[in-house]
Amino acid sequence: MSDQGDDLRTCPNCGQENASFTLRCIRCGQELEGLFELEGFDPAATSGEDQADETFTSAEVLASLEDNPLIADDDPDEGESSDKVEESDGQQCETDQDEPDWLERIRQRAREEEDAAGELAKGGIAMDDQRTKEGRKQVDEAFDEIMRRIREQNEREKARRSRRVESDLVDENGDPEWLRRIRELHPKQEDKDESIEPDLSKTDGFDDEWTEQELQELLQREMGMPEVPAEEPEEEVTTELSTSSATNNELEEEQEISEERFPYQDDEAGNPVIIHNIPEDEEELFYAEPEGEQPSDQIENEEPTEFPAQAEDELIAEEVSGSEEIQGTLGAEGIGSEEEEHENPQVAENETEEEPEQIAPAEKSVSTEEVLPDLLLLKNQRERAKVFAEIIGQEGRRTIAVLHENTPKGKLGRLVLGLLLVLAVLLAILLGPPGSAELPSSVPAAAFTTNLESVEADESVLIVLDYQAATRNDLEPLFKKVLDFLKEKGIQPRIVTANPENLWLAGDVLDASLLPLEYVPGGMLGYLALGVRVAPSWGELPMDQALPDEPDLFSGVDQVILVSDSAEFVRSWLEQVSTWRPWIETSAITTAVSAPMLLPYHDSGQLQGLVAGVTDAGAFSINQRAFQVGMLLMIVILLLGMIMKADEDAQKRAEERKR
Amino acid sequence: MNNLDLLLLLAGLVLSLMVFSYLLGDTLLFGIAMYTLVGATAGFTVLVLVQKVIMPMVITPLTTFPKSSVWLELATLLAALLPIFMIFKKSSRVAGISLGFLGGVVTAALIVGVSRGTLVPQLLSIVDAFDPSRMTTAGLPNWSGIFEAFMMLAGVLAVLFAFHHRKTKQKQDSLAPSWLDGLTGFGQIFIGITFGAIFVGLFSTGLVALIAYVQYLVDFVRLW
Amino acid sequence: MLAAFFFQPYTAPYLGLVLNWAIIVSSVALLVAIASLVVIHIRFIVKGRKGFLYSIVLVVAFLVTLGLGWYSGLDDPAYLAGIRAILVPLENALMALVALVLMSAAVKIFRVRGWSILTVSFGLSALVFLFLNLGFLRFEGNPGMSQVVSMIQRLPIVGARGLLIGVALGALLMALRVLFGQEVERE
């Protein structure tokens, strides 16, 4: 199918040629879709896929027929072809047997009812009249071939779409799929928008309606026509879209450009003629969507983060599906070329360079009568255009921060290093003794031990738990040690937590010691409420019900031991609770990662002691050798990173010197 | 070990192995493990909040009016009901009252706590280092104490300045005098040292967890 | 609230009451947030949104945990042991994963961030603390070296104190801004 035939479709009522994707005739308003509704053909009777294919391909029928030079309206060899019709009449009977039933019925009806279904049959009759017997055979063969190609293209497109959606939701720039599709549809439009932005800023900012310029460019892009710079001003186009003088000027310029590009746009009366590719009714575009595999679904799944409004979703869906439908109605090659543009911009560029030559004859063949203005935008179209303009305005703005790039190489490196560490740890565990070297305690850890040893038998100790299961191996051995030590001294500590996780987590430790664990509601706010608590004269506070045994948590407490993996929790405790009970000595068991941020509190005397994980206290409940192996490996890796960077820099410097 | 324990053990093992699929990328298995964790944690939290907070603090007092004032109980009930309006879009302004109240309480607690619990003690600690009793030992200068006190003061000021300077430089993109850059660099040294210690601490905690996990796997295999 | 904090202990009972109400509000707000999370995921499942498998997993885990806990009671040892058996290895594996990821981060850090005062001091500090954690160095008989090691171990205090004071000042300013409504206006 050539590009010429794709562009125009003849109205069966008035004979006006319309763009192939136009759903109504631009002259008489006749619904062009009706032309493709086939009598006697029940789409519901077929399977979903067939139905979709049939509907889709029926839209192609006319285009394919038009495409054939034998039936072209402006075919200069019309007289010759009519002669051939008579010559090949006899051959037609043979080829009829191979044709589909519904096609035969159309022809039959067209023959019988010259003006019956009116406009429906008229077009067919008009076409049939042009056919020769010999031509019919060729047309039918061409038709079958086209049908086959369209189906193939359609299936390829479906497969590609599903692949694309799955794999490329967000590209390396963090741009979502829907935005990229819009860019692909309007690559030059965005540049244009940027270039004209200063002018628009003179008015009310960004113009949120479709301008004629945009429509022209859009159509040109759809038709693959080259852009021609404006040279001399001609007539001014009056539309209801112009919102400002600045925009009007641009429209005038654009009109000049478009008139140069489309010399046929002026009709006989000399009125300016504008072609645009916005269909009259967006919903009709969905008629040929195959198998319900609408891009709208895909886009909904992709969940555009910054545009949650349904209208925007619809817009995007319609823009995408609409454009795809347009491509679909343009024919198989149209789809193919679109795909190639998506897949390979290089190829697409080459094609756009070649296209003007191919399209030139089509431009010549179109008379000025054949294209009429269709300037009015429907209200909903305008609204959608507004949202669309906003979406384009988002161009270049990252909505979701991309923290790092996940390259396959990076993943492989991470995997290799991870496996290396796991292997090293595994070997250290399986081979040799676990190790029992006594590590020297740090100063805060020594202070913790001293502080704990200073606790007398008659003193009250409160232990506050706030840790996750992830860090239990770093904390629970120390917690157990503390409990054992207190038990030896005959002290029964009170153990509380405000972290729900500790209710099930601490069971391992507390079940053995038969100590109850109490829950304090409200997290740090709860501890603060208990810290400032004074029994009111009017009765009970709500929290008194939550701690029925002893509502005053800090009554008589001399020592508080915090068991927490969070420096934030310990800091909050020192800020919110210790300040109200300064006479209570506080010490903490925490993880190695929290220790650096808590050392200043030990240095300032707010924390009497601090133990940072099993390594700090020398209480290795895990394989010590494995720990040392892991640490050594990290030293090597860190050094390796430094060396690699130094080597990279040296290579760069050497290259610079060479230059 | 009964069947249920074995089943739970296997479930835990499989889910934890799924976590390691993250090394191959953000895979489906990793997602399943994460969503399981989130779902189970959320379920347990709801249970705790209802049974340990809402029931005893809101519902139970309503049944024991004589213990406290009726008005106080009603106020407590109102405090519990207001946030529920967050669910409904139309009445979310009503919920805003309770959230505003909560924000006010937290802000006040923050102001008091931060100033009394961190700012004052930490600043005093820097000043205390210059206490003559700490800077001398038996009538002689304690050089290490003096060095440490000055280092602490200079270091803390440099760190604070490094942050401030970085912010203003980002904003103004101006050329700062070289001594300011030097001070910033001095602050960055201390920040780098602290971050290095945190990095090692994080790795140490992770390594302990890894060793415990590998040990868990080894024990599991040995169990069979 | 601020006044109640400053005029202690006269305002202590009222302060306690207000804090109790705040606890109730925050708890109910947390419940609403969780309910919202679950409802959103149920909606994802109904709509068949991409990734709804995760939503199914989340909702099932939520309902099973909640249902079993409601049925058996929050303090039931078997129920708690069941949760422990599932979640402890899961969270443990997550923490172990941190160690593995840090390995690759250690390689990348200099290549990504380049050489600067911050990265060099970071790298050297990390190496020193890693080495100290190995436990190979013993200076029991050498008080001078012990003091040096002790000083090195105290070095992070300087940076941490600076950070803490900076964070505290920032938090204080932010809180005052919120209190006077400036933050809301700015937003």
C-alpha cells in the first residue's frame, strides 16, 4: 500500500476526499464509518480476536481500495482501465469464488440497490463502477494481501506494546512511559513550545489551547510532510482558538507556513482551508481497538504519579490510542513506519527525509475542493488539549527521583561481592573453631559495666526495650547477660516496651527468665506522659488503665537500661524523659551503628554507660572468626575501591597527556 | 518439633531466602517478602493498638464513670473519634482539629526536649572541657586535655559551619574566601570520620545478622 | 503545652491529661492510616492494577495476622511464637542484606563521589575502625598506645556533636516556625 492512498478517503455522499482518519466528511458531515459497516456481517458472532481484526481491517478496506491505482479517482488512465474492465469480465467469475462472503454481499447489494442504503451503497457503487473485470481480480488479490499484512502488523504491534509496557515503565531518565509516548507523538511540538514561550509569556502565560499552528504541524507530521519555513505573509486565519494578539501573530505566521506547505488548502472561493487531525468524536476512535488491549489500560497500570485525575488518564489514553488508531487506519505500512520510528529513531529520520518525495504526487493529486476547513474544537477536546499542554509542560521535570541506576553490570557486581561475603562467612563457620579472643572493651562499655555493678540489691531497675528483629543478634546476648547479672544480685527489673514488635520478639529472652513485659501506649509520648505524671485529684488518667499494676512507671526507679537499636530513641528518651527524672541513672545497650551518635551523650554525662553491640562487650554469641573474616574482606574491598579510583584517574591523566 | 512448627520454620526460611533475591534486582520474590512483612506487621500493630490502647484507654473508662469525671471521659472519647473523620474526604477538616492538637503537643514537647536534653547539655559539655580542673593535673598543664578541649570546640564549630557554608554556597553559588573553604574542609574531616564510624557500625551490625543467618541455615541443614 | 511544661509541677496533672489525649489521637490516627493502606491495596486488587499480586500478599498477611491474633489472643505464646518464626528470619535476612549491599557500596563510593576531603576522611576512618574492630591490636602493656587508640575512638564524638547540635538547632527553628504558623504559610 502506498502512502498516497493512506491519506485520503472519498465521501460516498458528496465525493469529497477526507483524511483517512476523519470520521465524518468535512463537507457534508456524512459519517464515513458507516461506509465500513457491512450488512449481514455480525461481529458478535465471531470470536473476540476475529471481531477486533474484522473491525479493524474493515476500516482499512476503503483505504486499500483507494490505494490501488486502478480505482483512484484522479487516475489519468481511467479510460483505459474501464476498457480493461470489459476485457477481464470473464475472469471475474473465477476469482469471485475465492472472495469472502461479506465482500460478495456488498458487491451484490451495490449492484442491486443503486441508491438504496443511500450513502452506504453509493460509495461502493461508485467504486465498483470504476472497476474493470481485470481490475477486480487485482484488487481482490491486493485486498487479501493487505488483510494478511494488516493482521501480521497488528499482532506484531500488540506483542511489542505489551513488551514495551512491561519493560519500559520508567526509562533511564526517570520519565514514565506515557510521557515518552507523548514525546514520540509530538517531538517537534515541544521544541516549538519552548521557542515560542517568550511570546506567550507576554499574554497570560502558557497558551492552553490548540493553536492552528500546532494542528498544522501535527497533521504534517502525521502525513510525513516536510516543514517549510515561512517566507511571505498572506491571509490571516480567523479561528475561535486565538486567545491573544501574540498568539494571533503566531497563527498568522503559521498560516503562512501552512499555506506554503499545502498549496491546495485554499478552496475555490479563496477561503483559507485548514486541515487538522483531531477527530470529531474521540470515542469513535475506539471502535477499531483490537481485543480490548487498549493503551488506556496500560497507561492506567503505569500510574502516572503527578496526574492522578481521571480526566488526565482519559486524555492520555485517548491521545495514545487515538494516535495509534490513526496509524491503524492509515494502513499497515503506516503502522509499520510508526513502529520503526519508535524502535529506531535513526531509521525514522532517514524515512522522514525520503518521505517528501514519495508524498509529493499525492499532494499534487489533491484538488482544492477536496479539503475543507474544520476549525471548531469541541469543548471537551479543548479541555483535553489544555491538560495535554500541561503534560507537555512537565517535560524535562523529574517527578520521581532516580537515586541510582540499576545497570546489569552493577547488579552483577553486587551479586558477585555479596556471594563472596556469604561464601567467606560460610567457610569460616564450617571450617575451624569459632574463635574466643577477648576484645578490649571501649571506655563507654567499661562505664556501663561499672554502672551495672554498682547497682545494689534493694535498688529498682527499669529496662526499656525498643529494637527490631533485624538487630536482635546484636542486642539480645547483651540483654541476656544483664538479666543474668541482675538475677544474681537478686534484683527483679521491670521490663516495658512501647514497640509492638517487642511483644513477640522479646519472648525468646523473657520466657526463660519468666519476667512479664508491659506495653506502654503512645511510644515516646507515652514515656513522656509517665515521666511528667502526677496523680490528678479528680480521679484517673486514661493511661492508668493501660498500666494497671503500677501506673507510675518511674516510682522508686534508680536505674534505667535502654535496650534499643535506634540512636533516635535513646536521644528522645534523654530529651523527653531524663530531663523530668534527672536523678535516675540511664545507660544503654545499642547497636554498633547507633553508637557514634550516642557517644556525645556519654561524653556529656547524660548516659552513664553505653555498649555498642556484641563486638563492643566481647559477648560474641556468633562465630567470632566469621566476623573477623567479614571485616577483613570489607577492608580489602574498600582498599580495592580506592585503588580502582586511583587507577582510573591515572588513566585519565595519561590520556589527557597524550592529547 | 511438630508439623506446625516445621511449617512455620520452612515459611520463615523461604521468605528470608526471597529477600536475598534483591541481589539480582528488585524481583518479584523480594516484593512478596517485603509485602508479607508489611502486612503481618500492620496486622499485629492493629491488634496491639486496639487491645492495648483503645480498649483500656477509651472504652474501659466509659464503663467506670464513678472513677473519673464524665466530661473527661467524653473528651477522651471525642479525642478518639475525631481522627476517624480522616477517612471521609468531606469531613477531613474535622479530623484536622485533632491532628492540629497532636502537632501542637509534639511541637511543644520537641522544643522543650531538644533545648533541655540536647542543646544545653552538649554546649555545656564543650564549655566544661575548659574547666581549669580538667586542664591541669597536679598543677601542671594537662596537654592532652587542653588539646582535646580546643579540638572539640574547633571541630564542632567547623562542622556547624561546614553545613551552613554548603547551604549558602548552593544557594548563592558565590566564591567564598579561601579561609572559609579551609574551615569547611576542617569540618568535613570530622564529618567524614563520624560517617566512617557509622559505616563500619552499620556493616558490623549487618555482618552479625549475616553470620547469624548463615548459622541458622547451617543449623537447618544439619537438622535434616 | 509550652506553658504547662514551664510551670511545673503545678500544671503536671493537666499536662499528663493532654499528653494522654495526644496518645489516643496518635493511636487512632495510626489505625486510620493502616486502614487506609489496606483499603488502597484492596482497591488495587479489585481493579487488577499492575502489581496487584503484592497487594494480595499484603492483604492476606494482614488478615491472617489480625484474625489469628483476635482469635487466639494477643498474649497467646503459640501465636507469638508463630509470628516470631516467620518474621525473625525475614528481618534478619534484611539486615544481612545490608551487609552485602554495603560491600558493593564500598567499591563504588570513591568512583561515584570522587576524591574530596569528605570521602578521603570517610575512607580512612572506615579503614581504621574496621581494623580496630578486628581485635588484632592489643596494647594492654602500652598505656601510650592505648591512649592513642582511645583518642581515635573518641574522634567521632566531635563530628557527632556538631551534627547533633546542628540537628537540634534545625529542629528547634522548625518547631518554632510551625508554632507561629510560618511553616504553614510557606507551604
